[in-house]
Amino acid sequence: MTHVSDQAECERGSGTSTDGFARKARQEKREAALRIGVTGDYISEFVECFYARIRNDDMLGPIFESRVRDWSSHLDRMKAFWRSVLHNSGEFAGNPMLKHILIPGLDATHFERWLNIFYETLRDLEPGPEATSLVARKAHLIAQSLLTGIEVQRGGVRGSRAGDDLPHV
């Protein structure tokens, strides 16, 4: 009995509990991103600039305009999303997959365009090559995941490799 108690105390003290490990991993991820210039201010500026470009894009602008009612709230939500992705902040809650599945006709050409605008914005605001690489990898994984989910939803398992040809930075 004392052994269990001593072990629990040891885990709490050493930071090896599940909660402590997760908290430490989140902090390390955030610190690594900050070291290469992916700060909260950078994320905010990036989201503002990127969505300004999206809104002006002939292909993607109308899709967003027909769905986003309050741009200020949407931008705040996207900033929280990217902080969650890049800093592992855990502040975003939602179902991006469902939102994208519900858009009729959304396909690889839309995701290619989205990524190209994303990469262009990255190059224009680049705090450094490591930051660009990190953010670009995350964006590519997200686009690939969303496209794959959409294609699987529409066509079954044959869509499971849908995002393989999306562009890289």
C-alpha cells in the first residue's frame, strides 16, 4: 500500500505523470516555435494577411464570403486554431472536417489554391526558413487531411490518398 502511494508521489514530483508529461510536451513545442520566430504576434499577422488574400481570390473568396458572416470572429477563431496547431495551446475547439465536408464541390484544386496562397504569404512574412518550414508542413498536413476526409466521405476508401499530390512549399 505504501508502495503505491510512494510511486504516485514520485510521479508527481518528477513530472512523469500523464498530465505533467503532456504539459511539458506542450510547453516544449511552444518554446521551439517561439525560438524560430513563430510567435503569437506572427501568427496573428499571418492569419490577417492570409485571409485578406483569400477574400480577394477569385476562386476561394466567394466560398468564404458565402459562409463567413462575421470576419472578425472568424479571424479570431483562425488565430486560435493556428496557435493550437503551432503552439499546442489547446484553445481551439471545433470540427474543421465537418465544416469542409459540407461545402459542395470542394476538391483538390481548391486545396492547391489555398496552399499556394498560404505559401506565398509565408514567404512574404517569413521570420526565418525554419519557421516557414514548420508552418508549411503543418498547413500541408491539414490540407491533405481535410481533402482526404472529404474524398473518403464522398467516395469511400478510394479517396484515402486524395491529398498526395498537393503542393509543398
